Amino acid sequence: MPERRDGRTGPVRLSDLPAGRRARLFRREISDGEACLLAAMGMNEGCLLVVRSNGDPCIVEVRTTRIGLARSVAERLLVVSETGAER
């Protein structure tokens, strides 16, 4: 996907981002029940997250909370990568 002027690229699967990458949750392709559980942990569309470890589980940080997601879930979350990485 080409990079836009603001440094973002088009939506990609969370499971495709490397550790250290910052992104915003764009869309969830999951059941309503799964979406409700993620929302309760702060993973709402538009939230900023940082990939801490990408594998199975995929560990992301939302605000100050780290969340472990099964790879099968991370593959169904679309995110928009933010410019630069956080360490």
C-alpha cells in the first residue's frame, strides 16, 4: 500500500506488523462477542496501540495495558500503521 502524506499507509492485518510498530485500530472482522470483549479491554476502533510481540500470541499495548491476542484474532483486526516506531 502506498504511503500517504501524513505517513500512514492503508489498512493491514495486525498480524502483519512487526514488534515496535504503532498503529490505530481501523476495523474488526470478528464476532460481536469478540468485539465486546476487546472493547472492554480498550481496543475500540480508532484506539492507538503498540505491537510488543508479534506471533502467537500477538501482544499489543493499549494505553498502559498489554493484551495477548491469539494469532487467529490478530489476523482479523485491521490497523493503520502510524509513522515511526516506539521502543
